[in-house]
Amino acid sequence: MSKTPAGTPHDPRGAERFNESRAAYTVASAQPNLEAGVEAIRAQVKVLKPVPGVYRMLDARGDVLYVGKARSLKARVANYAQVSGLTGRLQRMVSQCRSMEIVTTNSEAEALLLEAQLIKRFRPPFNVLLRDDKSFPFILLRADHAFPRIHKHRGARRAKGNYYGPFASAGSVNTTLNALQKLFLLRSCTDSFFNNRDRPCLLYQIKRCSAPCVGRISEDDYDGLVSQAKDFLAGRSGKVQADLEKQMAKAAENLDFETAAILRDRLRAATFIQGSQAINARAVGDADVFALAAKGGQICVQAFFIRGGQNWGHRAFFPSHVKDVEEEQVLSDVMLQFYEEVPPPGQVLVDRVLPESELIEAALTELAGKKVVLSVPQRGDRRKLMAQAIRNAGDALDRRLAETGTRAKVQRELAEFLELEEPPQRIEVYDNSHIQGAKAVGAMVVASPEGFEKGQYRKFNIREAQTNDDFGMMREVMRRRFRNLAENPEGESGKKNSHETIWPDLVLIDGGKGQVSSVMEVLEELGIADELSVIGIAKGRHHGREGREVFHFPDGREKTLPTNSPILFYAQNLRDEVHRYVIGAHRAKRSKAITASPLDEIPGIGPARKRALLLHFGTASKVRAAALDDLKRAPGVSETVARTIYDFYHAGE
């Protein structure tokens, strides 16, 4: 099994490989031309004006290399033409630049926000990138219903209501929600579930809901609970607890011990929420805390989220593309990209003075729509909080470095075991899923030294392979994955940042000798069999027992590993991930087919008309058998639509 050496046209990384960047960083030319880049920049400088704005540097394919902002576009961009004063990293960037795109703004603060937005969108290889695929969960207390619902929320904040967050993880928000349900008895069910209840659900029985759906609480009393919840989440928990204590004492005086017990349980829930906060931040109010630690060429930014004096969790970020970038600049870039998705609080605490701190403060103020103060705490509770963030940043970075060292060792041992020339930077794993050939789907998952690259996953709806032909399905998946790349070996397909422009270092097939032979057959047909390393992984003779996997090579050789081998655990993890992804895709396809209707195939029939036809006739088969006059009498069906439906089913008559 051979593999193209670095630097040949079929390896777009070549000698210019930049270990931190995504595969989209690769360049079409093995030797970028510095002079050509300088000329492209100088040509752009001639037409620029000394106004604020954002510039994008593009390579020969039009991919974004770098996004930057400037108070004066003309002066800032002109600096890149003075190559003698640039760092090696910036010289590499200029050497690949072939054109630029410019956007002017009304102010430098606006340019700063636009820069962060474009970096999040294009993920350029020469910008510091905040590597975080997960959105942050919030608690949403809706305001579009007489009995507002409280629930977890992710994504765009379009619904009307009060958002509380961010929380660091789904676990922390779920724990808080459970306690809030005990404390305030607010409903968490959907509106459709609420509207169709005729008796209380289980949440009422376990004292986590006041059952407004069946009138167990009046609207005014429920509004009182909502008001208490808002006070508590806004940091006024003392007021809520005092009110509950008074109500409990009064109930006890009136010998209403059942009500007193309920109020006691609610007080315990309030105490639990406050006691679960690992940090005492009552004096801080609303604030985000950022601290940075650097070691071994890697950087960790630790963020604490404080809302209403309560700690709602913390998260460690490990930004990429930080080589040759000042630590202060890294922290600034991470914060601005973070606030592209999360609204800034009134205070942002950092562990060091940032460049252009006044500009960052102005940009965050504009983003939040209220005054945001950026500061470095020097004393008191804020300083204690910062010291804890700094300590956590260092600890998280130490753990990361230890994990990275372990992963790097596993990658080296994997390369040696599979006879690769170097540790794989991009591994693609393939599998198929179907039930006796029905609803067949193939899947590709991608892994790098940093972990799974979920933005690169792909599903393949099997269209050509015959029923129950696993080998044919794998051939179809391989042909569709590599056909375009074989025709454009340098990735010049016009599909920017597409997986079809990227060569994998290792192709791992979930299957044995037959699947590997099918894959190699397609690769030979495309003329790229010698360009890819292909390995099959299948369970051995003791089928179904973990640790008995056999690795199949294209030349027919087989290898196994000890059951406690870290390489085997890693390979099993890759295979399990593709299993999870392809089975999920297959189930989704099956579920969609279950809910499909023959009426979906009729042109011009939307959901409303389909629903009206089914309500009128009962089933799709009765719609098909209906006469033209019967179709005309259906509600919402005009004569033209009736003729369309009738002709669709009776075209051959």
C-alpha cells in the first residue's frame, strides 16, 4: 500500500502544512508567490480610502484566508505590502493572497463586530478561531401565553419572553430547571399538550407543576409564581425566600400542615440552587469572567458565567491558529466571537489589559444595547473570582496537554500499525445502514487529532445500488465521495471549503475483505487507488465480541491488536461514531417515510389542502378513487385543483 509523499499535487497540504488549520487551509500551488500577493494588495490599496471597515484576503480559489478590521482601511492594508516588517505567519498569508474584498462601516466599533461575525462564518486559517461546535443553552420563561411556560432553549432567541443564561452545559441547565420546577411549580409542557389535558399529569402529582391546564390554580396566582421566578432568576432570591418563609409560618399557625410542607419543599429547592453554585458571586451581579493560560504552544481561555449573583457554570475554550499571536489579542478575538452568539452582560471581567479595550467596550455596548463595562479586577470579590478563573484556566490547559500527548502517541502508534508514512491528520470512516435494502443510507464521519469534526460529516442516500447489496452500496458511496476529487486532484472544484476538495490521510471502512475490495475497485476505476490508504475493520471469528476486531488491508493481509490496546480502543471509538451517525440517519429516513402520504406526490398540493382532503375523504386511497365531482365538493379544493388531482391518478385512462 503506497501513499503519495507530501508535496505532490495529490497532497494539498504539501510542505506548507499548517498543523493548526482546517483542511480548507490547503493551497493549490506548492510554492506560493510572495510577489504576486504583494501586487494584489498594492492594487487594492490604490482604490481604498482612509475610512473604517473590514477587509478579507482571498486565495486563488476565492477562499477566505484572513478577515481583519481597520480604523483606516488604506493605511492598514498598505502595511501588508511592507513584507520585511511582517512575521513569518503573515508573510505566508500574503504569499497566498490573490484578491481582497472590502466592506466599509460607519465606525471602528461596527467594523470590530462585523469582523467577529465574518470570522465565525468563514473560519479563515489565519485568524484566531474559537473552536466550539455547541450552542449555549438558556432558560426561557415565555411571555406569549396566559400561563407562561419555562423550559430549556437553544438557538436563535425569536420567541417572546425572558431568557436567562448562558449556562455552561445542558446538565447544568437541566439541574437548575428541575429545582425551579419544584420551587415555582411552573409548567414546562408544550402548548398543544397543555390545551388537550383533562386531568393533571405526573408532574402535578410529584409537586413539580401547579396544573394550570385543568384549573388547579388561578391565572392571578400563577402570575404570582411567574413574578417570583423572575425575581429569583434576576438575583433577588432573598426576597423570594423571605416570602416563602412567611407563607410557611402562616400556614403552620393555621394548622395547614400540608401547605406548610409544600412551602418547605419549595424553600429546600431554593437552597439547593444557591448551594449548587461553586462560586460565591452574590456581590458581582451579572458578569462574564475570562482568564487565559498559555503553555506548550497552546492557549486555554476559561469563562465563568455569573447571572444575578449566581454561577451558571464555566467552560474552557481552546482557540486554534494562535501561533505567533499575542495572548492579549487571542483573548480579544475569543471574546468577540463568543459574543456573536451570546448577549453580553453589564460587566465583562478579564485577567489582563486588552489592546483597544475602549473599542471592545464600545462594540459590546452596541451589541448589547446597554452599557457594558470591560475591566480588570484588582481587589475584593471580583478579584477572588478572577483568581479562581485563572486557576481553572491553568488546570484545564494542563489536562488538555496531557490528553493531547496521549492522543498524539495513539496517532503515532496507529500510523505505525497501519503502515502509514505519518500520523493521519484527517481520518474518514464509512458505513451503511438499511433494513433488507430498504431506506438505505451511507455515512461518512471525519476525525482529526482534535477529535471528531462534525461539520464535515456527510450522509449519502443510496440511489443506484441493488437491494441488500452491501458491497454495491459501499461502491456507490465511494464513487460519489471521490469522483469529483479524482477529476480535480488539487481541489479546484469550485466548491469552497467542501469535503470534495480535501484528501483524507486514512479511509477506514466498517467491514471486512469484501467491503475493502469493493472500495478498492472504485478507487482503481477512478485512478486514485495509490493515493489513499484504505483499511477495513470488522469483527473477527468471535463475532459480536468487542476486542476481537480484525484490520483488513487491500492486499489481503489481516492484523489484530491486543484487547487492551489504546489503538484498538481508538479504532472502536471511530467505528462506534459512524455507527451512531448512520443509524440515526437511517431512522430519520424511515420515520419520514412512515409519515409520508401518496398525496405528497401530486404537484401543487400543499399541507393545508392535503389535510383538507384527508379530513373530507378519510384516506389517501379514497381520494384516489374519488370522482371529479366529488373532488370539487371537498372544502378548499377549487375546480382547477380537483382537475389536477383527478388527472394525476387517471392520466392513463
